Amino acid sequence: MTALARSLQLRGHEVTIFGIADTEARVRGAGIGFHRIGAEDYPAGALKKLDARMAQSKGMVTLRLTMERVRDAARMVLRDGPEAVRAAGMEALLVDEVEFAGSVADHLGLPWVSIALIPPFVPCDGYPPFWFGWGPGQDWARRFRNRMGIRLLSGMAAPVFREVNRQRRAWGMKPFKRPEDALSPLMQIAQMPEALEFKIPGKRPARLYYTGPFIHAQQRAAVEFPWERLNGRPLIYASLGTFQNGSAAIFRTIAEACAGLEAQLVIALGGGLDRARLGKLAGDPLVVRFAPQLEILKRAALVITHAGINTVLESLAEGVPLVAAPLGNDQPGIAARVKACGAGVVVPWRRLNPKRLRRAVLRVLEEPRYREAAQALQRSIREMDGPGRAAELIEQALQLDGR
């Protein structure tokens, strides 16, 4: 969101991000205005505790924790949002698709646009729900499976919608009956490039637009890295992001899978583990707490990832193929898209072991088609300035003048 905000700033707009205490330093450090909400529910340090719970989870446990987190955040946003938006003098809102601040905009009579940072929600049974690692397909059996998956997720999200609808009724507004009711009536913008989306025949929603990764490299904080320890061999970069990085066993599996290869493994822990907890790792990989990811990816031959949207898009923006071991939430759906595009191999976490992971790594390293597919996606990403295009679309939707 800071990258999108920066593009809007460069076009002459005043932008404020509303967030909890733990996000303020990063937002202000990126040069974006900030307005704190949730002081009662989310004091400083709260985010670290929430992330610690998520770091150890996988599969449906991750989804359940996420739904709880979304419900609690929605309650806070609906309570604190109206006063905060009035105080900041906002004229329009941009709402993360997994949040529910669109109801705040409706209550205040403000126009708003949905922003999908993960794969966008498409109300069509031709698209697999992105919490599942299903590939595309239009036969009746797959469409029925998709409908059942959507029904399951809707059931798990019911507490969230009850919370939102309780407040909407209190404001005299119609309750949401379907998930798509929570999307902006003006426009839905996805940072995922269209080239990564499933090739599903038929029309997509007219108000859905794909752009490209929201990245501004200059907004990243500098990260120290021992560049002198890189030995010139093909570089394998492994990261489980910043949410689900608490499993020492997975990092050990990655190290064992890559031990003895004619490559150098670099593991970024993402802040979830202390290096000492891992002990001695097979193959003696280079392990760091955090890595300057954008710079590392320019040198990487392969990325091993949990298929978090940021790492996937940043890897593909550099034409780097992937081995994905999705752990939960939207990651299975993102991994399925990578596989469908031919830019990587997926190893389900339930089947993850050193032998399977090693086979996947060797396959991607040795078969040129994976890098060729990743480079094709790289070209499509470079053809479109993601945050810049999104800013143009926002101006169109909100009828704003830009530079």
C-alpha cells in the first residue's frame, strides 16, 4: 500500500494510510502520511504477538486464525474508522479487499475503490477459491468443487460478516448477503498481473482491473547483508516471509534438500526464529535474519518460498523461477497460479520432505522451461508500471485530476 500511496503522491494527491501503532514507523519511513486507529485494541507490540501465533500455523489452522484476525480488525475499523476519516478530512478511500472499511466509506457517503493485494475475489465458479491449491478447469465436476469450496470459506467467514452486518444495520444500511457485496461498486484493482491469473474463458467482472506488483524499491529500508560471503555459485534463495516463518523444521528441510548441490543456499528467517534455534544446518547455508530481498533476487537462480504474494511477485519481476511449499491462506492459490503458468513447481506442505523438495529444486534448476516461463512473466510485469497504472485507474474511478 505504501508503493501505491507513493505513486498517488507523485501524481499530486495527498494520501494518508490508516493503521495500528506497529505499522506507523514503516509508513512514515516510506514518506506517507499516517493516522493511527485501534489504540485500544492494538497497542504497540500487539502485531508481534499476533504474528507469533501465525508463525507456527499451517493449513486450516492458519485460515481459522486469519478469520479471527479479520473479524477483530473489522470490529475495530468499523468502530474507530468514521471518526478517524472525518478527522483526517479524507475525500475518498482505498480499501484492502480483505478489510471492511468500504462500509465506513458508505456510512460517510464517500466514494471508494477495492484494492486486492492477494488474488482478487471473482464471483464465478470457474475460478478456484484462492485458499485452495486447485488448478483451473471448466468441467462440471471442477465447477461443483469450486462452489463447495466457496461455500466452505463463506461458512468460515460467517463470524466476520455477522460483525460487519451488525454495524451496517446500526447505521441503517443493507446487510451484505454475498461476499461480492463487500466489493466497491466503482472498481476492483488487483496488484497481481493478469499474466499470472488463470486463463478462464468468459468475461471477468467489468470493474476488475489487473495491474502489476506494487513495488517502489527506494521505499525499502536498508538491510545489512554479508555480500562477501556469496561464493559465485548459482544462488538459491529461501524465504517463508514474515507471517509463517516460525517452523524450524521447514528451514531444516530446505537446508537438507539443498545440501551438496552445485549451488549456494541463502535462508532469510524473516524475524520469526532465532538463528541459534536452528542449530547446525546441512550444507552450511548462509542464514540471515532479514535479507535485502529485491537485491538478492537479481542474483538468484531459484527461489524456495511459501508462495506469499510479495515474494512470488518480486521473484517473477526478476524472472526467477520458484519452488513453492504453500502453508495456508491465499498461498495455495498463488502457488497454483505459478504452476499453471509454468514458472515453478509446487510441493504441498503435507508432503514436504528433503527428498521431494530436492527433486523439485533440481527439476527447476535443470529444465530451462521454468526460467523461460518466469522470464515471460517478467516481461509482462515490466510492460506495466503496477502502482502507476493503479493510480491512473483510481483517478478514473474517483474522477480525479492527476499530473
